[in-house]
Amino acid sequence: QLDDLVAPTRELLDDTRFSVGQGQTGRPLVRAWESGDHTRACLRVRVRSYTSGVETEARAAALAEHESAVAGCLACPLCESRSQVVVGGGRRDAELMLVGETPGFHDDRLGVPFAGQEADLVERLLAGIGLTRDDVYCTTVLKCRPAGNREPLPEEIAACETHLYRQLELVRPRVV
């Protein structure tokens, strides 16, 4: 079933390579990258179902409030080296949420996830399945860019994970 989702995108993007498999947790995982490029996008597919919840408008308002609160986060040392917090953005009731690991250089400068080269790749991947960036919600696990684009430390992930969980709770995507 996952191959059926990715197949139209494979045909559209001849210069993009795909890997469909399982992540470390056993969940389906789609990786995509440009041929000869180190830019990668990763879609972790996780189907979730929800019971009754808060109305869409109330969730959107709560998400906006949460994003404002996170903008001033001082929970870990990363706040000292960031340009700005990269909280997330996109459709607040999206069925698809893209989650990156950390903000990149351009994300940090612009304040939006998947900026720069990643933006081009993500937009082409989404176009391949009939979506635009306005149809999805994009965020990252960490909300601040680690200096030197290093791997995030466990304590940094722990400091940010409540923000990601709150975003998941409020957006309520069907696929992450």
C-alpha cells in the first residue's frame, strides 16, 4: 500500500531516489533524496485515528497560542545560539504532518521548517501526491538549530518533545 502512495511521485521526479522500508520502531518509512545531493526528506507514515475532540477553530487558536509561547523558549542551551525558534507552520487541521529532526541553516534564518533546498524537495514530493505545502503542517523535533548542524543531544530532544506532542495533539494529523 505504501508503494502505491509513492509510485506517482517516483514517476514525477526522475532525479529523486526513494527508499521505502521500516524505521527502527517498525513503522513504515519513506526516504527521498536528490541524485548526487545530500539533501534528504523523510516521511514517517503513521496512521492515527481520533475520537471526538476540540473544534477545529478552537484547536487552531490553541496552536497559535502554543506557537507564540514556544517562540520565547529558554528550556535548553540551544536558545543561546539560535537566530529564532522554528516552531512550525502550515495548515492547522492538516491530515499530513511532516516532522524534521532539527531546523537547518535556512530554517533558522527564516523561522520556518523545511526552508532552502529542503523546501524545493518537499514541494516536489508533495506535488507528486497532489498536495501543496499549504495542505500540510510542517515542524521539527527540535525547535532551535544546534550549532554546526550537529546531531541533537538527548536532553535537547527531551526539552522540545512536549512542544511536538502538543502540536500533534492540536493539529491531529492522520499521517505523520
